[in-house]
Amino acid sequence: MRRACRLLPLLAVVACSNLEEGQGGVVALEIQTPVSPTLEVGEQVQLSARALDADGETVDAAVEWLTRSAALSIDAAGLATGVTPGVVQVQAAVGSLTSVQIQFTVRAPADTIVIVGDSVLIVPAAAPVPANPAVRIDSRTPPGPVEAQDVIFDVTQPVAGAIPVVQLANGDQSDTVRTTAEGLATVALTVVTGQVPPDTAIVEVRANRLRGAVVPGSGQRFIILFQ
């Protein structure tokens, strides 16, 4: 199935080249840059540039777009598309005059959350030890793990009262963990000191893509049994 491309919003920023007068009296280029310099593979952003003369007036000149990285493709009209994960520099040019470089980071999209190991974890009630729910975030374009993706772990049971019975590693009922280079995210759930372990604890996992879409597989649950 072909991935739908999404155009990203732009932020008008003056990015002028510090250059002597060139072709057609052009001395600088004013470029519109994205609000976010990060995009996922398959996403698109429309770039635009305005050639300026020494008085700051627009010059009717053909603008060329330059990049040396395969991570991003950009056509003659300035439409940039994320191709493969990486960091890329883009410049506008009129003749031999070039703008400052604009940096983009292209990320693999988070396509699914996969539970690593068992979804049911057993902890001895007599001497509780940390339970360690773990997940992996995978991408299909290109296939493989997704690094630096935020994963949210929420304790949904037991519901925390004035004094929680269980907690995550940050001492709260919700924790955000960033995936490793292997796409892994793990959290530790422990019984609060002085509290009696519950029969069952449930931890729900979820994640969102860069533009807010829910990663498929969100809502899966880990069940921790204290026996």
C-alpha cells in the first residue's frame, strides 16, 4: 500500500546568504523553513525562496534547490520528500549564489508497537521484585526498529489513591521512555514501600507519531500477577 504523503506547515524565516551581487542583481535569498525540521519517511514539505536585490526588493530569478544527501529528495519546485532516515542539508541557489543551509532530520515512521516477551508477568507477592514490561517500536519504511521514539507506560490498575500501591520507575503512575537504537523501551513497576502488593496490576502502553497519529498497537496491556 502506498504511504500517503503529508505536507508540513512552514514558518517564514529570513535565511539570507551573505554574498556579493550576483546574477540579475541577486544578493540574498529569503527562504520559508518548516515549523518542524523533522519529518518522517514519505512526508513532504513545500519549500520556497525569494531572490532579493541590494534594496531588499524581489528579483525575478530562477531558484534551484540543492542537496547532497539521499535522505531527502527535492524537486525543481521546492517540494521536499523524506526518503530514508538521516540528516540532510538543503540550500537554495540562484546561479552561483547559495543560501544558508537548512537542516532536516528524516525519521523512520513508527508503524507498530510489539510486545517483547510475555504480556503476563508473575511477581512473588512475599518478596516483590520489579516487573519489567518491554516493547519494541518497528517501522516498515525502511523495515527495522525505530530509535528515539517516545513510549508511554500507564498504570491503569490498581487506580492510585492517596498513597499508590504500585509505581513506575519515575515514582509516578505514568512514565515516558524513549526507545533505544534497537527500538526497545522498558519500564520498571514496583510495589510502593510499606504497601501490600495487589493481586493484579495492569500497565498500558501507547505511542504517537510525529504529527500526533496513534501508533498501531497502542492500548496493549501488560498484566502483572502478584502470587
